[in-house]
Amino acid sequence: MSSPTAPTFTGTQAMTAYHYITTVQTDDGRLNTRDGILDVPAGFTRAACFGHLLSQLAEEYGTPLAVLYFALEPNALTPEAGQ
């Protein structure tokens, strides 16, 4: 993952897994919703993650894209969540 505003990182930095869900609409009206896991190094921002994901979608669908929904949450659940 790279972004002009994101810090650089080495393979030795700790990573945190985030689950994302995003829905975009293309210029011709097509809708795409997808989700996945994004492993993020310490120091990255929510904005850098959003930019990274949006650039992937733009490569696939072209621009402009309208973002209809975006969620980014840590993938790990707290122990209390299962009780």
C-alpha cells in the first residue's frame, strides 16, 4: 500500500488488519460494493487507506467515481464481544 501522504514502512513494522466495506457508483451508473481485509502498518491514516482503496477502484472502473458508502474498522473483535 502506498500513498504520497502516507509514511513509508518496512516489513518489520507491526501491521493491523482492518475490514473495509465500500460502495461506489461509476459515471455510467454501475454500482459496486465490496469488502475485504486491509493490513495497515502503524502510522497510516484513515484518509490514506481510503485513498488507496479508491485508487484501486478507479483503476478498475475509471473515474469519476461517486463514493456512496465507506467503512473501515479494526478486524479484531474484543473478547467481550463474544459474551
